Amino acid sequence: MVKNHCIKTKKDSLHIFVFGATGDLAHKKLFPSLFNLYRNMRLDKDIEIFAIGRRDYTDSSFEATLTPFIKAALVHDHIKEEELTKFFLKIHYLNLDFQNIGDMKKIKAMSDSDCISQIFYLAVPPAFYAIISKNLETVGLNKQCEEHNTFSRIVLEKPFGTDLKSAESLNKVLLAGFEERQIYRIDHYLGKEPVQNIFSFRFANNIFENIWSNKYIDSIQIQLLEDIGIEQRGAFYDATGVIIDVFQNHILQMLAILTMNKPKVFDEDHIRYEKNSLISKISIIDTIKGQYEGYKEEQNVDPQSNRDTFVAMKLHINSRRWKGIPVYIKTGKMLDMKKTIISVVFKNIKKELFRGQFNGDILSFIIQPDLGIKLNFAGKVPGMDYQITDIQMEYKYSDYFGELKSEYEKLLTDCILGNQMNFTRTDEIESSWRIVDKIEKEVKDKKPLMYKQNSSGPKEAQDLIKKDNRYWIL
């Protein structure tokens, strides 16, 4: 641990610095989540939140700007005005330039005489991650007080790099100033309850974990479908595409959780070790690249762009457990539905034993929008004859637990508590980029297959799975 000499300690105090406090992420996700945690007494009473931006706000004008976003994010909750008033007393707006080392020293001066735990949340474009990290190190804000057990943590959003080389470079900068246990790389999908529930579903239920292998499973599908376009992110998306935007992080993380080996101990180190071990064994068999009609007319998009807004893939996992089992991936924008679903298709029994229509045993984790688990299995049709048909059992989170909290509330709480289980480690990031770099190199010069808006994507995506005598499960 990097030591920090302190004059006096305030170990029960916490300072949260939000860089990029005037941006969409901070307004729509971070501050509503912090407010909900605060009013539900999940945050320390001595917490102070410093909103850092370059706009000429005061505390009161920043409050006026932020209030509608908090109310919109929590529209179904009953928010009391006195709760908002108390929360805003904890927020201090700082008009600072985080690239200016003199301004960074002003932040340092706020806690120079006290040993206070600090979280630095980088809600800024990824291009600024390295300079902020370097400046935090330069002024000593990376240091921790070992004597009084206070901490300093840095939180970064995706995308973490644009390729393997840039990810390695950024990791090098971060690790020069912070230890791995101080670095929290957020993938908000890891904060979603249905994704976290895959752990318990697998490892707390022997009925499924004992058949979680190529002996019983026929194939796996992960589909992350969006019915919206790129909205106002033309410049970002044209430089990124769907492969980097969601496959490199969300989809690979979900696949790793679904297929990793059982960790020896249920803790952050062992879980992240097994996830990285799984990701490093993935190989790409086939890739279909698509682009929705009208993409090139979007604002800030190159009229000649070959950028992918859709991708379908066939993968293999090169391990004894998953040898020979195909994994199918489909993700894209401007499709005919919004849905994230993980489907595990079990091997079929011999159909000649029975008459009737039966698609097979299928276990589906619905990540959004319905949030639940479905099990498709065979059952007898009532009557004199013996025919079977598909029957479905379904579990919905809302039926058991009501409305779930934002994933950012969970992840912010983990940051404060020092739990890194739901955050990606250096080796995971770099392993995922090795896969993506190969895909990007393969499809870079390919002309994308065009597909109509509000469709299921290019026809070739259907052929990718149909030629294996399988179909997309929704």
C-alpha cells in the first residue's frame, strides 16, 4: 500500500470526486444513484461529494440543473423535497480543469491536513483517463493511509482502450500510480441483478451445475438487441462500432460468468481469475458484420463509413468442459426489439420416442427488459393420445422482489466497500482485447451487410445459425 503521511485522521469520512459532473452519465446515472443511496442511509453520514466540471456553475445553479435528472431517474419513487435539500448540502461544485496540474493541487489541498478516504470517479471521455490518473499521482492523491486504514480509489467507465495496445498503455499508466486493488473498471452489466444471479443459479444449485458441460449442452446463445440507433453519438460510434461498444465488454463478461469453471473460493480474486481463464480460451469461428440503412446519414458519421452497427458470431471455447459446443452471438442497433437474453440449449432426446412438436430443453436468462429466467421443457398434451409439446416455466424478479435498484447503486456501493468482484481486472481487459483485435482485423475491410431498420438484422445472420440446424431463441 502506498503510504500517505497524515496530520489527523477522518477515517469515517469519505470524499467522492466526480470528474465530468456536467455530462450525461453523471446527470442520468451517478447523481441519481448517489441520492438514492444517501436517502436510504447506505452512504456514510460524513460523505462529501465534489462535482468537478469546466462550466461556470455555482452550487445552487448546479443543483437546479441536476434536480430534474434525479426526479426523472426516480420517477416511480416518492421523493421528498427535504431529502433533496439534505443531499445537495453534501454536493460542492468545483469549476476546475482536470488537465491543469494547478487545479488538481486545489483538490489535494482539501484533504491535505486530514487522512480521508477518497474515490475519484472518471465520468469523462476515455481519452482523458491517462492524464487524470497521472495528475492524481503527481499531486499525491493516489496515496493511502495505512496507519488509519483510509483509501484512495479510481473508477473508470468503458470503453477501456480502443485496442489491445491502447489498453495495455492505459493499464501501464494506471498501475504506475495505483495498485490493482485501487482500480475499479466499471462494466455496468456486471451490476445488473440478472447477471449477478447467474453465479448463484449455477453454483448454488447442483441440479444445473452438474450438467453444465458439453456432455449435456448442445449450444449457447447470447443476444444483446437494441431498437434504437446511435442517437447523438455519431462521432464516437463511427470510431468504435458495436464490436468494441458491447462485445468487448458486456457480452464477453456475460459469457465468462456463464461458462467459467467453479472458483475455489467465492471471492473477487478467484472469480476474476476464472473469468480471465475462460476469456483467454475463446476462438472466433465465423463473423457476420452489418450496418443499418440510414446509418451513413446520421450526424457526425462518415458518408462512406464501413462501421459495424450489427454483428453475429460463432465462437468456440477451447477447454475440456466446452469442447465442440458452439456459442452464437448476436448484437446490434436499430433492430426490431430491445432485449438481452442468454439461452442455454440442452441436447435433445430421441424425438422418435414421442409424437408432437418439441423444440428441446432451453434455459434462458433474460437480462432486460423483463428480468427473469425461463425454462422450456417437454410435457404431455392432455388427452387420450400420448403427445408432447413445449411447456414453459418462468421466474420474474418483479414477482419476488419488486422493482430493482439501478446497477450503479450496487457498483457505487461496491466501490465504497472495496469489493472488486463486479469489476474487470487488468488481465481480463487485455484478454478480451486480444480477441477483439483479431475480429477487428478480420472485418475491417469488409463491406457491411445492409439491413432495414426495425428488422432482425441481415439475412446472413439467420444463415449463420441455420446452417448448423439451429435457430435464434427469443
